[in-house]
Amino acid sequence: MQGSSEVVEEEAVPGPELTRRYFLAGGLASCASPALMSMPAFADQNLDDPFPLPPFDEKKLPKEFRRAVVPYPTRHWPGTIIINTGARQLFIVLEGQQALRFGCAVGRDGFRWAGLADVGRKVMWPRWTPPKDMIDRSPEKAKWKDGMPGGPQNPLGARALYLFQNGNDTLYRIHGTNEPMSIGKNASSGCIRMLNQDIIEVYRRAPVGSRVVVMAEGW
């Protein structure tokens, strides 16, 4: 399967050294992530964050794409991240058959994918480098061929979770955005896009090793 066109680079939180590989979809499974099981108060931004978050009124989004705790009967362990691409929603499974729900944007037609992965690396304010095929489609992005530094104008937003399988990079990410009104739409090149305030919450709750289940439409 081809990787995403939205590439995240370096500046990573320390973690295991992992090698690249192609993403292979697998059967349903999940693993426990104890750090995700409780429901502490939300923290939209770290005090030592290098950039202030651009303000955004989430009430501009339909209610189903706003952060909320919802009933969520599932056999997955608390701590599992589940992405429903058809509904354009991301869930973090909690105890008691509940989940923390977020809205997200998913891949456009021809760019969507499904399967299993694990969080292999976490990045604050990631650097973005458009790949050659994206530059071919949008020549104005050529000025960032050597990388766009992280910051409020960066399309990857405030945080990124690198998705791996069997220790290898799938090239897919869960990341923030500088286009908040794209949430709830098929808008990306395959990555899962979230509000910056929401990806910071997911980043805080999801340790390296957290299981991610990306559901195909119709599951």
C-alpha cells in the first residue's frame, strides 16, 4: 500500500529506534495502554509549548465533530485509538464502555486506508516536507522541498503521532492542522487530521506503543 503524502520529520520525543516499512493491514486486535484509562481534566496546551495555539471556536463544527465523552460498547481494551473513517471520528476507548470522541478529517477518494498500527513516535510541532508527487501536483509547495519548520502555519499542526506496524513506519500520521474547518471532511492525503486542541489531548493520552485501529468505511 502506498504511504501518505503528508510526511512528518524528526524532532521526535525520545523513543525506540524504528525502521521504515510498508503498511500491511492486519486482523482486529488491541493492547492495553494504562496511561489512557483514566479521565483527567483536559489540558489543551503545555505551559512550555514553544508556540501559542491559534484560537478556534469549536462551535463552528457540527456537534458530532466536537470533543465529548460518549457511550462506546466495544471489546477493545481501554487505551485503544479507533478511527471510524466513514463517520470521520476518532475515539479513545475508556473504561466502563465509554470513549472520548473527537472529530477528524480523513483521506480524500483514492487516499483512504484501513488496518492496524501502533504509535511508534510522537512529535511536537513537527517539521513538514512535501514529497515529490505533491510538489508535482502543487508546484507552489516546491519552496518547502527541504522542509517547513514546525509552527502555527505548518499544515501538520501542533502534534503528530507516527503510525508504525511491526516496528516499521507506515508513513501515515495522526496530526493537527492549520485548516480547522476541514474537520469532518474527506480532505487529507491519507493522514488523520485533527484540531490542534484535540491532537494535543490525544498526544498527551497516547504513549508510544498505543494500538490504533483504522476502520474501513462500512465496518
